[in-house]
Amino acid sequence: MHHTTPCPLLRAAFKAIERGWHVFPLVPGEKRPAVRAWESRATTDCRRAARCWTAGRYNVGVATGPSRLVVIDLDVPKHSQDRPPAGTPAGVADGRDALAHLAEQAGEPFPGETHTVRTRRGLHLYFAAPAGVELRNTASVLGWKVDTRACGGYVVGAGSTVDGSRYLVLRDEEPAPLPDWIRELLVPASLPPQVHVTTKLTANDRHRAYLDAAEGRELERVTSARPGQRNRALYLASVALGQLVAGGELSASEVAERLVSTALAKGLAEREARATVASGFRAGAKRPRTVAPRRAA
């Protein structure tokens, strides 16, 4: 009996399926899905994959949501006019630089020890999605040229070719768990629950108390941080409060001073603390938050 060798793209699809990832076809040579309802049709069934990839030279799409993946997409500028926006830290020339700076601000190592794919213009870092939280796709929330793909998203899989460039595995290992510090940046900071009280408070009173509680909780995050984790805690607190600053709920200068004062009291240097707060505010400004007033019953 004559046996044929599977084409490279079918082998790539099988390789993804072996890892438990859900795959679907992309237009040959492109990033676009070749089927409608691609997320629901993405499969881990080798027989279905074989029928698909023996019918055409489709690129391989990996549906990140069903695959329980969070993929960080580190891109590079597309052309000479594709430059960092105002406020981007000095020395950041691409997505990898931006993520490295973010890790440094959080007091963490660069999260490069995981399954890694070289893309047409950068890198895909694959991580196992955290349990108990649904992360969605983001664009530049973590930094310039840093996007994420999670629930509702997909990435071009290794073995595919786009514009003549082949996606290649650089680190062939299982995805590491998504680092906690990145998860905290991708999940919008939660505000304290509203408390029903019997005293006659005005809507403005309740609104102010709500914001005070949110601010107090973030200052406590810095105060209670262990040595070695205080700069990271300051950054996360600055991101959370920076969202409310961007939403017009809090004064940037007042909140910054309280954050810096709290950090100084815990032993951080003033220059370092101010740089961390400013960086956190920039990240928080990408997702402004407001406190919706409670409607009268």
C-alpha cells in the first residue's frame, strides 16, 4: 500500500492538536480565516484536520480561547513613520523593548521562558491562560507594539507562511503559566463593592466614599507589599488608580503625591517611585474607568 507523507501545513496542524490546541484554516499565505464561525469550528480532531489540510494549502490558525491560551504578540514598526507615541519610555523601539521595560517596572524578569514562535515581524509568546478569569484580546494595553490574543482571538500558527515569511518555533516547549503580574495588568482593577447604608447620604457622598475606598485599597497594596515586591505593587496600584484618573474621577497630581508618599514611607527612592507612578498612569490611561452613579429605585 502506498503511503503519502503529510504536507508541512498538515503536520503543523497535527503538532498544534497534539498540544491540545484548537486549529482552523486560514487563507493560504494570509492571516484571514478561511471559514466563517472559525472559533466554534476550530478543532482538535485529527480526522477533520486531515480532510481540511489535504484539500488545500491553508495556513494554520490557533483559536486562543478554546485552546486556553494567552498569546503576547510582540511586533516591530511597520515603516519609518511608525514611531512610539508620546510618553513611551526612552529606548523602547519595538514590542519586545516595551515588554522588557514593563517587566522591569514590575520588578519581574522578562517572560521569555515559554513556547515562542517567530512571526513575520516579531514574536509570539504563548502562555497557559489563568483559571477562573476570562481574558480578552487587547491592543497596546501592555505597551506600544504589545498586543494579546485570548478569548475571542486567534494567532497564525507555526508552519504557516505570510508574505513569504514562515512562522517558526524558536522555543519548543509547553506554554508557561501566564505570569501573575501580567494577568493583573490585563484584568481591569476591581472597585470595592457598594455598601447599602441606612443613613441619608447624598449621591455625591456615596460617590466620594466609593472612590476613597478604591484609593485606600491601592495604597494599602503598596503599604503591605513585601521587600522586593514594593515597586511592583506601586506600579499595579498606579495602573488601577490611573484608570480612574483617566476617567476624570480622581486628580492625577493628588493621587500621584499620595502614591509617592506611601512608597517613600516604605523605603523606595523618590526618583524611582515617581517614574513608576508615571509609567503606571500611562498604562492605566489606556483603559479609563468611571464610577457609574446608582440610579434611584
